[in-house]
Amino acid sequence: MAAMASYSLNEVAVAQARRLIDARQYVLESDWGEVQPTADQSNAFLTSHSWEEYAKWHLGLTDGASDESKARYAFVYGDFRRVHRSGLIACQYRAAEWRHKAIELAAHELLQQLDRLSA
């Protein structure tokens, strides 16, 4: 079995997600498979934004990957404009499946925050 990549929690992304949720910049109903950013959308975002801004949309940082590479960033939770509830669920599920506990818990906490605010 191939070694699984290891990830660190991206605290900057968690902070941005919290701010966006507090500002009600979220989508409650979406099909994550349809709305999650494609490679082309990521490239387009990077033509007009910094790697630092790109990083804020990813809850995970791939250990050992270079900062200015897409391989560095994992667990995208929004569409580069708003947080998607379905994106947080996908992050939580994937992190749980791959046993990335810090990311799983962060996604869970963000989901709870969003659900409290939107209830």
C-alpha cells in the first residue's frame, strides 16, 4: 500500500472560514461535486491572487510540498468567494476517512458554527 500524504492544519484557512461564516458569506445548499473549484478555476484564481490568498481556501497543508505549488494545498472548502456547507462536509468526511484528525475536527467545528449561525 502506498504511503498516505500527511497534512498539517492550515490555521490561516480556518480563521478565514470563520470570518466568512460570521459575515454570512456561505452557501447552504450546493452539490460539492458540481461547485468545487476545478484545476482551471484554481489556475484562474492564481492569475489574479497570491499563493497566500489561494492557501486561505484550503484547510490542509501537504507536509513537505513547496509553498508555491498546488500540491501544497488540500481540503478546499469553498469556491474562492464563499464557504460551501457541502465543501466543509466533504473536508470532514475525507479527513475522517484518511485519519487526519486536526483537519476533521476543524471542518466539524466550522460546520457547527455555520449551522448555528444559519439555524
